Amino acid sequence: MNTVLMDITLRDENLVTPSLVMDFANIHRTYDRFEAAFPEGKLFYAVKANANFEIVKLVVDRKGGLEIASLAELEKSLDAGAIGEQIICSNPIKNPAFLKAMHRNHVYAMVVDSTFEVEKVAQYAPGSKVYVRLAVDNKGSVLPLAGKFGVSGEEALAIFDLAKERGLQPIGLSFHVGSQCLSVNNWVNAIKACGEVWREAKARGHHMYFLDIGGGFPAGHYHDGTIPTIEEIGSSVMRAVEHFIPTTPDLMLILEPGRGLVGESGRLAVSVVGKATRGESTWLYLDAGVFNGLMETFEGFPPVVYLMADDAAERPLMRYTLAGPSCDSCDVIARDIELPEIHINDRLIFIDAGAYTNEYAVAFNGFPIPSVVNLNVEAVAA
Ligand SMILES: Cc1ncc(COP(=O)(O)O)c(C=O)c1O
């Protein structure tokens, strides 16, 4: 992170709040780390994490790929200069208009994880390359994604067979270990499970070459030593692929980082707009809450927040409940957290806010979603 420019921006009195400040030099550095950690991998950025047009363009300009979930994300990817070959869709549920648009634009491949979806893809995007999402263990993740999507190995094989019968081209497997995955073993075990299905699918005559290990790469390594780094995940994944996936000369190893690519490159600046004593607690009300930027705190992500003030180190430490500005009682960001004494109009900074901040945000009660400030957009790959 170019902390000097970020720091100047976050201190600037003219910065409106809430603002999400993104550092593009840091996104490039993170991209470089993914490329080094996964030498045989191909990065398809999960646009859902932060659909900032400049980020999508950065990935396209670096000849990376994009993982999309909707028609709007497809249109943005094309506007940023992506061609169909650079796009995949790992959303298991796709509507007809989206399928037709992907077909028209020659999107490289798309996921299926039910027989109904196979029929739909065959109807609206005939002949498409398809991969099947396996259900895998999400236990080590802050935000598990299991249950809603994914199938067993046996179901995957039946889906491959049906897809082929319907004129689609089955090419491989995908999975998602859950977002902010803290257990490297989740990837290793998932790849092992893929290996077993891969072998059987080959035996049934399917040409398997596409292995998509999804997202889940966590953010926050530099302030918490317990979070696995991109490099640690990369070395375990590369070994697991070597060990468990049958030899495949044309293997395409796909990664779909969302948070892992952009999470650490964003900081959210907010203002304290109210304060109250309620029983034992002192409440601080901020101009961003769970609806307009901090939804992930509602999903179990502990916020990492600091006071931006020259005298922060001199102020006594206090305990606070942090809440958003809306009238809804669920709009609580954190309880009983320690901060220097805070006054109304103080500025707080949430770190690791580059993913799932503005994408989740709505202007409930008329409170605006964060403005976006892009720093170092002209930065280039190393
Ligand atoms: C299919 C798919 N791929 C990739 C991602 C990105 O995940 P993450 O931000 O944890 O890397 C998601 C997130 O929900 C997803 O659903």
C-alpha cells in the first residue's frame, strides 16, 4: 500500500465522508503476488467484490480474466475492453437474457450445478463450455457459501453426461471454499475431491482440463499473522494440483479472487455524526452503517478501525458501540470495541474495505453510499 498518498487523502479535510479510497498501485502489487504464487494459474477477478470500472479495466489491461455473475457485470466487462475469451460465469443460476448475451459475446465458459440449469443453458446458450461446481467444506471461512450451491461428485458426473447429451461441452470443475477462508486445507481437500471426480469423468469419455479453485483468498495478512498469505495458499494449492489432479497437458488452472485481489487496497473514511450514553454503553453513530457500506460487519466480519486525528495517541482509551446512521436497530457495526476517546465530527478509518463495501451498499433512509476515490490509477504492472 502506498501509505503516504493514502494517508494524505484520508487526512484531507475536503474528503467527503463516507468515502472509499482505493489504491491501484497496491492492486497491481497484489496481482503480481497472485501471478508469482500461482505460476500456472490464470486469474479471473470476481467482479462482484468491487465493480469499480477502473479495477475491471486494470484486470483487462493486464490480460487477466473476469468472473461475472450478471448481465450488468457482463456489460461492464465488455465496456472495459474484455473479449469473450477473458470472461467466465461461475454463478450457478443465470437468467435467459444473461445466457443469451453471454452466448452472443462468446463468453469462454459457465458453471452449471443442476440438471435444470443444464437444460436452460442448452436452450439459451447452445454449445457452451460448462463446468460443474462441487460442494466442498467451507468450515474454515468467515463467510461460508456452502449449502446454496454445489453438488456431490456423483451428481457432477450425471450433470456432465446430461450436458454432453444436450450438446454442451463439459470441461471441468469449480468450487468455492467460502469467503475469507482461513484454512489452507479447505483448498487442498477440495482439490482432492475434484481429482476423484476428474478421474471418473475422464473414464466416461469427458475431456477434463478446466480446474477452477474459486475465490476465498483472505485479506488482512499484514495486521493479523494468523491469516494465510497468497504465497502460502499458492504453494499448497500447486502441490495439491500436482498430487491429486490426473496429468492433464492442457490443464487450465483458474483462480477467482475477489476480496483477495482488492480487499487490502481500500480504506473507508467515515465521520462520527452522533454520540449517546445508553446504560453501560457509549454509542457512536457514523455516517456509514450496515446498509450504506459496512454490510460485511453484519455478516460476521470484525471491523478493523482507527481514529484519524493528530492527537489520537494522547486520548484516553474508551469502549464503544459503533452504529450506522439509519433508523433500523440492526444497523450496528461493532459492540464493545476499544478506541481513543471519540468526539462528534471525528473521522474513523476502516481498513481492508476494498471488497464488498460499495457493492453491498444501498442508500437506505437517504444516507448516501460511499463516494469513490481512486488513487494511482496510472500505476502499471511491475
Ligand atoms: C463464484 C464466486 N467466485 C468468486 C467469488 C469471490 O470470492 P472472494 O471475494 O471470497 O474471493 C465469489 C464470492 O461470492 C463467488 O461467488
